[in-house]
Amino acid sequence: MSVLVYTESEEGKIKKIALEAVSYAKGIADQMGTSVTAVSINVNDVSELGKYGTSKVLQVSNDKLNKFNGEAYADVIGQAAKNEGAQVIVLTSSANSKFLAPTLAVNLEAGYVANVISLPEGTSPFKVKHSVFTNKAFATTEIKTDIKIIGLGKNSYGLKENETSASTETFSPNIDAHDFDMEIVSVDKATDKVTIADAEIVVSGGRGLKGPENWGMVEDLAQTLGAATACSKPVSDMGWRPHSEHVGQTGKPVASNLYIAIGISGAIQHLAGINASKVKVVINNDPEAPFFKAADYGIVGDAFEIVPKLTEKLKEFKAQNA
């Protein structure tokens, strides 16, 4: 009766958001008096999973699953859940997990709640708190089905080390050929060193930067902070930055620990997409910019003067504490 967690990966490496999901699964397992079983698909090294509370790892190796396929992945996870008698299945709230989760829920006749932000208030009844209305509000939902599927919101629980001796088993599910009636032909990936999906810090720029030739200072600040770079919709529409960096309600949602907006006025669609970020900082020369009402910290001034000075001070601070 273990808690099952799907450890999302990319190119054979487990993602940080998956380790957060394992940490969360361990928290639920402790509430229920049971253990955590992880299912990993074509992952090269699963040794890290025991560090965050996994007791058993089901390793799936199948060349057909090298590319993400929502139907097939849901089939694999569902078979693993039945094999383990799992009552709770933990996923992330990534685009891929949100794609496969509804299919998995139908297959298992399970209730599914996405964007969960904390451990259940109780397991009998089983109630979880989650963000709704593009992170403008919270709701508490009771899951009444025998099997419960939880999509954990990014950066909502954090990584919690809980060293456990994890055993590893080979798991060979029966894959239905019809799962591959739809096939992913190609995937275009952002080339940033830190991706928006995995970043704890995001540095974003808007039209206030006046042109793509001025993005060097944004990238320099991001590199200093170990952050991902992002942009507002108008910037990507004008071709200053790739669409993969567009964040907001109509782009990629951001739930980083720190979000720095440079030269972004704060259209409602942009604010809705980054509202889940824990700390928001805005740098803008317009004191009436809407972003200031949503930000935790604001600097009124010329970004072309402030950002280089901020980067310089951060580099000095890092050098002194190296």
C-alpha cells in the first residue's frame, strides 16, 4: 500500500521537480504509515532517489519510451500503481505530467488535483490545498476515490532530504501498441544553461530594454545568480527573444523562488503567469507601472544604470563568500 511517485526525467537524468515530488511523497507516506515507491522511465542513475525518501525504485527500460508519450507513460505508471497497490500517486505539475494525468486518472478511476501546494490536511478524509484561478486564490478539495492522484506545484514543498535505503527492481510493463497511435516527431528545446521549468530564480526583461542588443546585462545578471532568463510577450512577439522564454498567462507559468522583472510594466496576463513566484522584484523607471502593486520589492530608476551596478555588487558578494 505504498505511495507511488513518477520521477520525471530528461535525457536520462532525473529533474529537480521530480526530487521535490519524492520529498512530498515521503511526507504523505509518513502520514499514512507506509513507504514510497518511485517509477523511473529510462533513467540512467536512480541512486539519488533514496536520499529523499524512496524505499523502492521500479526501473523501466524501453526504447519505445525514449520520447515522452502521454498515453504510454500513463499506461506504465498505471500498471506500476496496480502492481504496488498504491492508494496515492504523486506527479509534478509540469506540462508533461498535466498531459498524462487525466489519462491516468481515467485508467485508474482516480480523482486528480493539480497545483497542490502542501501536504494533505488529513488522509481520512483526504483533503489537499491547491492554487486556482491562475494562482490568485487557493481551494481545498477532498478526493473521495480509492486512488488519489496529486500534481505537486513547482517549488511549493521544496527538497527535503530523508535518507532511506532504496531497493531497485526492473519493471517491465505491457505496453499497448495503440498508445503510440499519436507520436511526437520532434522537440525544440531552449538552449539556456538553466531552464525556466527548473529555475529557482528567473530574470526577465521587457520592452523597457529597448532592443535585443541590450539583453547582455540581463544574461549577465542571470548568470551571476544562477538564474534562467525570460521575457514578456511583446518581446518574444517582436523577435527580440525566443518564444521559449515568454512567461505569463499566455506563455510559460513561473513559480520561482525569486522573479526579477526588468523593464516590464506588468500587464495582467504577465502578472497572472508569474503570480506563484514567492518573491517578486521589479526594476522600472515608471513609478506608476502596474508591476509595483504586485511586487514585494521595487526599484524606480533607469535599468541601464541599476542592473549593471546590481550585478557588480552581487559578483563582489559572491567573491567575498566563495
